[in-house]
Amino acid sequence: MVQEGAGLHVSKISKSFGHVHVLKQLDLIVQKGEFLSIVGRSGCGKSTFLRLLAGLDESTTGEIMLGGKAIKGINPEVRVMFQESRLLPWLTVVENVEIGLSHSDNSKSKSEIRALATEMLEKVGLAGREDEWPHVLSGGQKQRVSLARALISKPKLLLLDEPLGALDAFTRLEMHQLILNLWKEHQFTAFLVTHDVGEAISLADRVLLLENGNIAMDLNVSIERPRERDNTQVTELEKKVLNRVMNF
Ligand SMILES: Nc1ncnc2c1ncn2[C@@H]1O[C@H](COP(=O)(O)OP(=O)(O)O)[C@@H](O)[C@H]1O
Ligand SMILES: [Mg+2]
């Protein structure tokens, strides 16, 4: 079940909250299927930018085109994952995945929807956990459910806003592998916001640094995958980006 990602064309996006000018005339072109990481100091506007891409908020000026269509409001082709899994406690695991399907899509029967959700749960390593309640799951497992819910609708653009920020180191490494495998299989376009520069570089094709309302650095990462944690090219790039963020 391969779907294509969509290219993204961001032109002259600005976003202000009162007198706070968070994004200033930001331009960005992303190829379909690209994996981008966004890093930057706390409060620099990473979540604001992702909310605009998701259509959860409107820019003050400028335009965002996804696959040639302007993003205006919530779009079924775009899905977001946050630091908290945001599962509904009164629904079972499989029901939480099913709600990721667009409500406007009436073409599938209940049993088709159940089969799709079960398949997604298998892909995120949670086969057999369908009928459990969210509260019995670990933090990492909840994020797996959240990932299955995000991907069941086959989005063209997946936005990840520090989804691994609250997880322990081992679980993070497992999630990296899972996200990369699903990205390779589904070929969606991906944006990962992370405060972990090493994580940004090990996963992405491109690392963007957001600073003063604009993209201060746009770094291509052409290191072959899989990228081991102690890969010297990764650690060298990590040092370079960190030095730039800290203005050393
Ligand atoms: N809804 C809002 N109302 C007012 N200010 C906001 C709102 N959302 C974000 N901001 C401000 O915009 C700036 C960027 O926030 P955010 O995008 O959350 O940063 P980051 O995700 O990079 O840490 C901060 O100064 C924050 O206080
Ligand atoms: Mg944020």
C-alpha cells in the first residue's frame, strides 16, 4: 500500500501573535517524499510553523501549497503527531487507530476499517493489542498507536512535533527505526521537529535551522542509511549544527 508524498511550496509565510513576529517571510521548497528535520532554540517558532503546515492555524501573510493545492484549514492529506499521544481513553487501541480515517470517507465498511486498523497496528509492532485500553500501554506503545492513527489515512505529509521527546533512549532508537521503515514503505513527505540534533541528522535528508523567524541553515544530509549512532559523518555534522545553533 504505497502512496506518494506531496511536494510543498511555502512562499513568504509570516505569522505574528500581536507584536510578536514569530515567522518572517519564510520561503521553503520541499520535494515529495523528502524527510526534513527542524531544529532551533525553544520558542523560535517550530511548532507554529508545523501548525500552519497542518492547517491548524492560519498564517498572517503568505501561502502554503501542498501538491499544488493551497492549504486552508485542516486537510485529510496531512497528519500530525505530538509529544503526547492524545489517545482517547474511552476507546480501545484499535478504535483509536480507526478515528484517524477521514470522517468524510464513507466508502469503507466497518469490517474494512477494522481490517485496516489491525494491519496498521501490526506495522507498528502492536499486533494482538487491539482490544486493550490506552492506559495499560507504555509511553512508547502509546506513540506507536498514535503513529498508526496518523498513517491509517495514508497522508501525503506527516508532521512530527517532538513525538519522541518524552521517551527513554532505547524506546527512541526503536521509534527511529519504525518511523524510517514506515517512511520508506509509504513514501510520505515528513517533517520532524526535534531538540535532539543527533536525531535530526540520523533521520533526515535535510536539516533546517529555524532562527529569527526564518530558515538560517538548510543542510543536506547525504549520508547513506542506515546511519549508526557513532557514524563519524553524523557526529561531525552534529557538531557543525550545534555550533551554529549556539553561535560558537
Ligand atoms: N497561540 C499563541 N498566542 C500567542 N503567542 C504564541 C502562540 N503560539 C505561540 N506563541 C509564541 O510564538 C513563539 C514561538 O512558539 P512555538 O512555535 O511554540 O516555539 P517552539 O515550538 O519553537 O518552541 C513563542 O514566543 C510563543 O510564545
Ligand atoms: Mg514546540
